Amino acid sequence: MTATSAHSATSPTTPAPAVTPTSPVTATPPVPAASVAPQAAAVLAGTDPAALHTPVIAWFESNARDLPWRRPEAGAWGVMVSEFMLQQTPVSRVLPVYEQWLARWPRPADLAAEAPGEAVRAWGRLGYPRRALRLHGAAQAITERYGGDVPREHAQLLSLPGIGEYTAAAVASFAYGQRHAVLDTNVRRVFARAVTGVQYPPNATTAAERKLARALLPEDAATASRWAASSMELGALVCTAKNEACGRCPIAARCAWRLADKPAHDGAPRRGQSYAGTDRQVRGRLLAVLREAVGPVPQTALDAVWDEPVQRARALDGLVADGLVEPLENGVYRLPQS
């Protein structure tokens, strides 16, 4: 699974030692230019990445938001739930659903014991509800394979249903303080500007970006985990997609994009996220009826949510194909029970 929009970083459940501007940070040796993406080689050649680590981590220590999945009591399961919810969804929308979710299902086994449709119902209007089914599937696998405890190893996390490279790295780093490159859109934007000198990263994560992220990763696991959280928060709060606040950026003096007078984006057009009138909107309205219903819903109740019959039928068929809606006999539908 890939993070494609504003994400909030989490910190390890066993917090790393606080880093202040005068605190020592484990330094990595200068990165050989040949090991880094070509467009970043000139910037990194002869540069110690700790020159970025120290100010960004110090800024994070003073400016990080107090979010529930960053607290020690969240545990690895709380971190995992947050990572699923925060993909393509802002923090403000996630917070109330996250709190309700953890109150109802404080451990993976609690969620696994319920029908998948209950996960879809509790997901509410977060959007992209297949994430709810994937999280339910991951909870079942955690319960069956690992005794109900979120596994620590990156490879084990990656083997869970619905877990991609980003989520596995994020959980391993933020929940267990391990050393992994965690690349969401916020981090990618920070690296694109600060190191490669361009306004925006490519639409999809590239091999060159992954190589650059590994080159910038501190050698010390605790520092690497803090760097992942810090660079993500910097992208979320300061180095934003619009109206970047360079005056508040701890690495503005080193930012390649700023030093080049902020050249305008000249890559592939950035993708918009239209919603009104799309199949996504129709799917959302259909699911809203099913979530609010106590029992199965007749076709006539679903027909009332959208006037255009062809689009409505296509959206409903898509929900059934995705496993989000279960058709029953006599033209009635319900959220999935198995």
C-alpha cells in the first residue's frame, strides 16, 4: 500500500532520546555521489546528511503535534491503524474515527472477531473504504499467525494482507524504532525540494527517490526513526504542497529549491482529486445507506441516492466486486459478513 497524500508521522512507542540543537546526533559518513540518484548527486557529494538530520529533528522536538498514535500507549496496533487511516486523508478527519476505532477494537483480535462489514461501518466517511477491509484482513492474519501481536519484523509486516512497502516501513519505524526509509508524499516533497531542487516529486514513487531516501537515512536506528517522523512532520506543517513556509523551515538555508529561486514545476502534470459527480461520490452515498441500516437494504432504497441509473448500477457493481457490499436474494444488499 502506498501513501499518496498528507500523512502525519508517528514516533516510536519506545521514544528515542530527545534531540535538541546541541544534542549529538549519530552522524553518517558523507554519501558517495555514485550511490545516489543522479539529480541529487551534486547536492550530496561531500555533504554529511547529519547536517539535515540535526536541525530537522531539533525542530520536530519543539513543534511536533500531540497526536494519539504518537503516544506510548498507542502501541504498534495504534500505529498501524493510524497509518491505514491517514493515507489520502487529513488528520482532522482521522482523529475522531481513530479514537472510536481503538475504543471499540483495542487489539487486532478484537477487530478480527467481528464481521468485515463492521469495519466498513466504523470507517464512516473517511473515504477509500477498501482500507477498512484490508485492515480487518491484517487483523485476522495478526491474530492467526502472531498471537494477536503486531509483528516486529519488516518482512512479517510486509506479508500481512493490505500492507505495502510504505506501511510496513512506517509501522516498523514508528512503532518499533527501527531503521527504515519511510516515504510518504510529505517526505518525498521535502527531499525533492531540499535535495534535488525541484518543487514537487514525481506522481509515483521512483527507484531514484528510494535510493536517495536510503542515502539520507541515519545509521543509528533510533535517530533514523526520529528522522522519518521529523521529515514527515516538516512536510505536513512547513514544506507543504501550497504556501510553503520557508521562513519557519529549519533547513531553508540548505534547501536546493529555495537556493535556485524556486523554479516552477516542469514535470508531469500533478493529479487532481475530483469528487463531485464521480463514481466515488456515488459509491460513498450507497455505502452511507448501508452503514446506517440495521439490516439488509432493498434495491429501491439504494436507487434513491442517485438519479442516473447507469452510473448508479456501475458504482454498486464496483462495491460488490470490491467486497464492500454483499448481494442477497430478492434484490437486497448488506455490508459483508464474511
